[in-house]
Amino acid sequence: MSEMKIRPFPEKKTISKHIYGHFSEHLGRCIYEGFWVGEDSEIPNTDGIRNDVVEALKQLNIPVLRWPGGCFADEYHWKDGVGPKSERARMINTHWGGVEENNHFGTHEFLRLCELLETEPYISGNLGSGTVREMQEWVEYMTNDGESPMVNWRKENGKKEPWKIKYFGVGNENWGCGGNMRPEYYADEYRRYATYVRNYNGNEIYKIACGPNVEDYKWTEVLMREASCRMHGLSLHYYTTATGVWKKKGPATGFGSNEWFSTLKNTLYMEELIQKHSKIMDKYDPEKRVGIIIDEWGTWYDVEPGTNPGFLYQQNSLRDALVAGINLNLFHKHCDRVHMANIAQIVNVLQSVLLTDGEKMVKTPTYHVFNMFKVHQDAELLDLHFESQEYRLGNEVIPQISASASQNAEGTIHLSLCNLSHKDSAELSVSIEGLTNATVHGQILTSDTLDAHNTFDAPDTLSPEIFQDASVRSGNVHVALPPASVVVLALT
Ligand code: AHR
């Protein structure tokens, strides 16, 4: 039996709802088919955007959605994607599958999607192959008012009032697909481009600089030293593979306990990354004004057999549910520095919350975790003390339990728990400072099958159920977690 103690922090820390952000990219079937079916489609849609997907996503209270990439962003020329669809430029999506991109989903369509989802847009600008002028004009087109060529053009294209755009990324992975730059060079480019990402018309932009690839600490050091005073956020990208080997990442389903263990172990590496990058940032920004924006995270497996390798389509199983829960708990824990996170990608690609096939749609286990965990959005992080039992496999050891607690504005305490072990249950006794006569209820996501997943024919193989194994005894909450499970409890 592990003991857990929960109490408020002396200084309040808020879990930003933006930690629950998502990422949409012109990659595979994310935009086309996933969101965009066109106004003439037989699939029910609103202005070309499929209704079933919007309806499912609205349930998650998605706070922010990043677009159009990823690597795609640094090859995207926004002017190709506005105006009458029949006149829009066609191009090849050279990064992702070599397929035609007809630009039917552009700025207006993305911002309409955000309206339907009631979410904030996060636009990723093109620094790698676009000009400063192009970036400046995009911001002007979207956010300015009055008399200017860009504003007039927007109005001609049917949008009279400017949009409000808060989040703007000045390049993506500029150490790789966004131009293979050195940090010193990118820092200067960032300063130049960011200068022209202007606040028009009372719209205040939160500028996000391209941050490091995984453990590239030098990148963080140089960017913070040279440009932190001109940025609000610095991105961080880290994906979980099963093997840790990029060329052979492991399958999304059909794995055993070894791959289960290694995937969860690789996921836990996220904490070391946050801590070490934060430490560097602390030198230049002890107030933690600049946020770490983990705008790409999640699992990345081998593509599903028989699918276009450039589409990165993968299934999503109970293992992904654990990966989601572990990461979200870590982001909560470090919410003083982690101001936003965007799982990749929202539909039909890597660790997606939804998969579609023609008119069919299925919610993945990751969807269910986001739905269960959404109670933490904008809640106050609580101080949680516990020593997890060990989860051992061969010579390797990781903690068995991942946990996090918060209190919402109504006073309800939520405790999210993941039992990482594929075979052992865990008993917990939880004491909560100031809470006597608690009542407890909750939900669980679990299965006896490690790669349990939802398919179009069996969409509810894995879905949350009411959790029966939590009770209050002598003031403490006793919890029995089955192996391989994700649980969220509400304590009042
Ligand atoms: O998510 C797929 C790709 O991974 C993104 O386009 C890129 O930013 C990252 O390398």
C-alpha cells in the first residue's frame, strides 16, 4: 500500500488549459478527410468541415489548435490558400506522401474550424522558406482593420472583421525540416521575423520561437541568451517511440510487455527534458515568463501496414492512453514553466484522438484520457507527496504510478492516476489536507489486453467505465488500481 498526501501549495500554481492543446497538420488524412470534406460532400458538414469530428472534439474543450504544421508550415505559402477555391494554387506536399495539396483548406477554413470548435488558433508561420514580408502580411491579413492592401483583400474574400489571433509560431523545427539552421543563425532570423509579427488593432500576439529537438540543450541556451526578451514561448518537441530507434519505432498494436514497458519508460524521459531545459531557461528568465510550449508530443510508431508511409497513420491503444496520462500528469507538475502543449496530430496521424474512414469515425483511447482529464483545465495544482512502488522488467525499473491532483474553482479535487504496470495492481491510501467526510467517484479506462483499441467495426472496445474501487475509510481515500489503467477521481 502506497501513501499519498495532498495539500495546497503555499504559492498558487495554475494548470493552464492550454496544456490540453492539439495540433493539426497538412499531413496524410488529418486535414483532408479528417476535417475537410468540402461543402458538396455527402458526409454531413458545416461549410465543408465534418460535423461528427467537430461534435466529438467540442466535448474535449479543446483550448488551442496549432496549424498548418509541422514541417509543412515551413513550406506553406498562405496566399496560395485564400480566395476562390477554383483559383487556388495546387502544389505537391513534398514532406508528406508526395500527394497533391489543392489548398482548399486555407486560412479562412482553419479559422472557421476554430470558431466551430470554440478554440483559439495557433498559427505556425513559415520562416524556413517564406519571406519576412509574407509573414508580416499574413498577420496583417488576419488581424488588422482599416485601409490596407491585405485588409482589403481579406474583405474581398468574405471576411469583414479581423480575427483575433493570439498564438503565432515563428518557424518550426528550424534545426531540421525548417531550414537546418544553427541556433545562432536561427536566433538572429527569429529576431528579424518576429519584429514584423505586429500587434495590429489591439490584437496582442504571443510569439513562440522554435525550440530544441529533444535534448539539444545548446539550442535552448543560445535562443534564451540571444532572443528570450523577444519571445513569449519556446517550443520543445519530443515523441515517444517503443524502441527508441528512429528507423524501427515498433508497431502501434500487436506488441508484448517488453514494448509496453519500453514505451512508458521512453515517455517518462519527458520529465528530464522539461527539467533540464527549464534549468537553462531559469538562468535568463528566473520569473518563468517565457513558457515551454511542447507543441509536438505523443507516440510515433511504424505506420499501419498497407498505408502510405508518408501519411504516418497509426492505431491507438491502451498503451497510448497511458502515454497520454503520464505526459499530462508531468505537464501539470511543471505547469509553472509548461504553458502549452499540443499533442500530434488531432485526427488520423500519430497519437490521434479521432480516426476516420469515409463517413465513419472512432474515438481512440487517447480521446478518452483527454476527456477524463479535462477537469484539470485551469485548476489549481495541488502538492502531491508519494513514493511510487517500482515497476520492474528485467534489469530495468521505472515508477509504477504516475499521479497528479488539482482543485477547481468549485472546490472539487481531482486526482488522476496511471498504473503503468502491465501485470500488478496497486493499492493507495490518499490523505487530503482539510478534507474530512469526503465523497469519491471516478472513471477508469483499462483492459486485460495491453493493445486493446477501438476500430470502426468495434468502436467501444475501450471506453471509460465507472470506477468502483475507491472508498473513504477513516478520512482517507483507499484506491485499488488494476494493472494497466488510467483513473480520474473526483473528491468533494
Ligand atoms: O508530426 C510529424 C512531424 O514531426 C512534424 O511535421 C514535424 O514538426 C516533426 O518532425
